[in-house]
Amino acid sequence: MLMLEGCVQPSLSPNTNAAAARVLDRLGISVSPAKEAGCCGATDYHFGAHTAGLERARRNIDAWWPAIEAGAEAIVISASGCGAFVKEYGELLQRDQTYAHKAERVSALARDLAEILAAEPLIELKDGATQRVAFHCPCTLQHAQKLGGAVERILQQLGFDLTAVPDAHLCCGSAGTYSITQPVLADKLRENKLNALESGKPDTIVTANIGCQTHLNGASRTPVRHWIELVEESLSERA
């Protein structure tokens, strides 16, 4: 499988993709990045720079295409914001005669990390973890990709004790570029979200998108991490 490393995540949370690769390897899944692939294009596109965003999409398609032709089974994406946008490549480039077919194929192969793990025998990973965990489900995971509950089910299967999160459907305030363009309201949404996440007194807060993770951590309250890091750490402790 291919893995989209992204542009922000390798700098702000470099262990996320590494942890994902190690967990997938434990399940017998080999992943490799395409060095030429970079930003998915979502930030440009959402800022209104549609041409620049689509050019990034085309560059990624070009970077992935040789591996896809060679039989790559999926494109694993650990940041739900990137995953949501890559899954739209086919629609966004449907009128591009050169890229329409390739974009449709790329979107069909794009998988959130949770989709990959959900299809695997997680009993191989179960270690009886007892940490209390609050999961923030990003809007791009639960609303855009319709994968609400996917990560929660994985964590529960692995033995983690998930706390209840009131109003879990509400945005944390990051919302792509929203935390930059509307900082006052974004900070208020973040305060509400952290109050909800902390209400169950979790040991750890995890999420599935680097934008949410960075925005929530900006409040300097309970640290927020990517959920795959928690899974990988529990496996290391067991080993």
C-alpha cells in the first residue's frame, strides 16, 4: 500500500506516520511513501486557490500512478482532512480529460487508516490495554468520510476504555483554515470541545487529524495525540 505522508503532519507530529507504518507492519501490511507526493491540496482549495489545489492533486496522482499500475492495493491516509480531500479527487477532476480516469482511481483507492485496521484481525494486536481514552472524531472523519465510530470501535476492540464525549458531533474549531480566518470563534469552539473531552476524566485524548490535534493542543490543556500512536505504544509495551 502507498501512504500519503502529507505536508504539515511530518513536521508537527512526525511519529504519527511512523507509528502507523509499524502497526500496519505488525498486521503484515507493507506501506511505502511516494517521495514526489506532498500536500493533498486541501488547504489551497479551501482558501479559494482552486487552481493551486488541483495542481497539487495532479502532482500526487502522478507520484502515485506508477505504484498503482504496479498493483498498489490502497493509499493509506492517517490525517482525516487529507483523506476527505483525496477521496474527492475524482469529482474535482472529472472534467480534466488527462486526469479524470486516474483521479477516479486514486479516490477509489484512498483509505483512512481506520478503514484499513477495521478490515484486519485486530485480535493480533489486542493487549488488554486499560487506559481511559477520550476520542475527538474530526468533522472530516465523521461528516465528510462518514466514518464516525470507526476509530472508537477499533480502540474498544483493543481494550481501551472510551469515555463518553458530549456533543461529539460538534466541530473543535480547527475546520481546515477556520482557526486562522475566524480565531475568536474557533477558540470558543475549542474551549467547548475540550470541556466535553475532559468531562469523562480520560487519561489521554486522541484524534485522527493533524489540524484538530494542533488546534486543540494550542489551548495548552490536556495533550492531544493521534490515536495510532496510542495503539503503537501499547504494542511496544506488550513486546
